[in-house]
Amino acid sequence: MRRLLALIRNTWRTLTSMGTALVLLFLLALAAIPGALLPQRSLNESKVAEYIAARPTLGPLLDRLQAFDVFSSFWFTAIYALLFISLVGCLTPRLFEHIRSLRAVPVPAPRNLGRLPKHHTGEAAGDPQAVAAAVSERLRGWRQVTRTEGDTTEISAEKGYLREFGNIVFHFSLLGLLVAIAAGKLFGYEGNVIVIADGGPGFCSASPAAFDSFRAGNTVDGTSLYPICLRVNEFDAEYLPTGQATSFAADIEYQAGQDLADDVWQPYRLRVNHPLRVGGDRVYLQGHGYAPTFTVTFPDGQSRTQTVQWRPDDQTTFLSSGVMRFDPPAGTYPNPDRRREQQIAIQGLFAPTQQLDGTLLSSSFPALNDPGVAIDVYRGDTGLDTGRPQNLFTLDERLIGQGRLSRVARVNLSAGAETRLDDGTVVRFDGAVPFVNVQVSHDPAQVWVLVFAMTMMAGLLVSLVVRRRRIWVRIEPAAPGTVSVELGGLARTDNSGWGEEFERLVSRLLAAHASDEARADAGTRSGEKVT
């Protein structure tokens, strides 16, 4: 039992040492590197799936090690928790020790001041009490105490207590920052949704189902989201002649709080890094792309129109790819099986500014100057009635492989152009409108993260600027009318510049008293009152 207690005590002392805290802080930064280099499921699950599929040996191994869920992995959480415990166990005794040092008086002067690193001996005119009072006055701002023993007067002075205070504030602020980040992950949520501009339907954030992707904190069940509705009226983007974007902005309207009941829309100019803040939520503009519009007119004259976002494959020219699926309207094919076999799927590429090399479509500029598409039109069972979720950007290759979905046309179309299929079905490309990627983020600890980050910087600045210094002054009678003044100095922390600082301090203390005596003598001779 004694050995067990000794092991526990030594383990606790090692864990709560400052060296261990620094090592854990370094390990935490090191452990975050895979989260920056590898795709993360919480941000983009499709990228993770592509990464694993492209690396059949390394991918599954990294997945077992939770490399795609770094910030929720067991090993990252273990380092985080150990760092938290180490900081608490290390800082709490230091705080109590600092409080005790603040209540303690400066220590008496050493017996032999000449052995100190900095030492000076001189004489001053006046009696010991007057000289001591003048020196004490010139040490204003220093924490000091005056001790008298017989004819000898000693002054012990010390300054720089703020250095340790700043150090403690820095480390406790780091601890608070870790707590605030953890609280944000527990009680916060983050959702992404694509909203089509120029008359699109918009969206409301009353439920996680309204988002395309939703990441909830461990305590968030999705039933208490702050309701916000918004729609995008117009999206503006400016580009250099090379195609590089210089600015993005969206004119939106939103409803929140009482506006939802009154059906009042508030205008707002949403820009990158200038989020809309409402109800504790932040709405960010994160990206944009284009949503082509197609109209399919079936042989009986009935038509369906869809506007669906396509994924930008080239972030410079915004050449995009995607899929649309059309179910025939009711009554077009009375037989349900026949109706299922006549579904239409469109898959291909979209170019905002089309450039053709023969029949090969590419995009020469990201702005919507001359939209065009290169599409394959399929007819058959598109999978809409299977009950299985469908990929938004690609067709199910199994349906094509099984012959349930057959290609009936391959064509390039400009805006307004159309193509007619063998059964009389007409597919028309109507054009495209922009869409924006909107992120709704809720982090109740965000203000505390800012506060602790600022106090961290303030504490670090104080601990770097303030220097701990001690000085002792021993005053003893010498010749009649004069006293012997002996000074000793000690740098408690940083020794650089202490020599010049001590010399300036000695000159100021002795010269100041001499000038006071001279002014007193002059005032006495002229009959003036000297203060």
C-alpha cells in the first residue's frame, strides 16, 4: 500500500509539473496536424469516402485510427483531458504561492551587501532619518519596508510582482480557452445549406433536416435550434481578367424572432467574413456555384422544370458536373411499371462561359457570360422509387450496368436550346442561376474564447515586459552632518540590463536627496518655507 501511494503521488507530481504541461501542449498541437492535412468527416464526408476509396490499404488503416475524426478521437480527447488536469494541478499551487508572496513583506537586507551582484557605497548629507525618508520617497512604486536598529536604518524594496501575476493569468487564460472551446463543441452546432439565388425557395433553420449537412454538439438534439428563414435575392461576384475572384456578396432577406410571426423580411448584404449575427447564430457566406435549369416536356405535352445545383469541379472556371432526375407527371403513363421505365435523367457538365473544342466542352471564365452544357440523357428507372437515397451529383452506376437505365442522347446545348428524343420527349436547357453555400453556426462560448485569448495576450505581455527586482539600502551615521549609504541590488528574473538600471537607480536616489538638501538650505537662508 505504501508503494502504491508513493507511485500515485509521484505520478501526480509528474503530471502536474510545468514541464509535463508544456509537453502535452506540444502534443496537442502535433495531434491537430492530421486534422488539417486529412479530410474530416464532420466537414466533408464525401471527401473522406473518396480518400479511402483511392487508397484501399492506407485509407482503412487511417480510419481505424480515427484520423478522419481527429478532434473527436479518443487519443486527441485523452491529450486534451490530460493537459486540462496538468494545468489545473500545476497552476493552483502557484496561485496560492503567489497570494502568500503578495502578503509577505520584503526580506531584511543581507548582512554583507558587498557580496550581491550589484553593490554601491556612497555618502550623503543629512541625518539618517531624513535620508531614509528621501530615499523611501524616491522608491515610490516599489513595495518596501523600513527597519531601524540602533543608529542603522535599512530599507528593503522590491518590485515586479506583476510578472508572476501575468504568468499565472496567461496560463489560467489558456485553461479557460480550452474550457470555452470544449463548451462550444458541447453546446454548439453548425449546419451548411445551399440556397439558390434569384427567386430560389430559400430555407428555414428550424430543424436539422433543413440543412444539407449538420454537425451538432454532444448536448444538441436539434429540437431547440434558433429559427431563421432567409432567401437570396441576388449574388454578385467580381473577377480579374484571369478569372481570379476579388469579392463575393449576396443580397439576402431574413426573418427571425417576431419577424417570423409578422411575416416581415429584413434586408442584409452578406459578404465573406462579414456574417449575419442574429439570435446568437452567425450566418456565413462560404462559397457559390451555379444551378442549371432544365425543362422536360413529355410526349403528352406535360412538362416538368427543375433547377438543381451542380458541383464545381474547377474552382477557377467553375466547370461543374451534376445530375437531374425527372419523374413523368401523373397521367402520362397510366401503367405504374411503364411510368417507372420512362423516367428521365440528365447527367453532364455545365460551363458558365462555354468554350468548345469540337464537341468537348470547357469553361473559359467563371462568370455567367455564355452558359452551356454537355449532357447525356438517360431513360428508364432512375431509382426515384427504390427508397434508397440518391447521390445529388452522379447517377447510380448499378442501374446503368443492369440495363434499367439507358442513354438515349448525348448533346451540347446553349441557353434556350433543346433536343428531341426518339419518343417525342423534349429536353430544353433554360439557363442557370447562381447558388450560395450558407453556413449557420452557433457557438455560445465564442465571446469567452475571445475574452480568454485577449487575457492570454495581456498576461504574456506583462510577463515579458515586467522584471522582478530587489534592492536594499543601509544608512548609517558617518562624519558629522553626513551618513554612509550602502546599496545592494539583485535581479530576481531577467538579468539583462540590470547593471545600467541599478546605476541609474543609485544616481537617482543619492542625487535626489542631495538636491533636496540643497533646496532646503537655500530656502532656510532666504526665509522661505520648503515643502
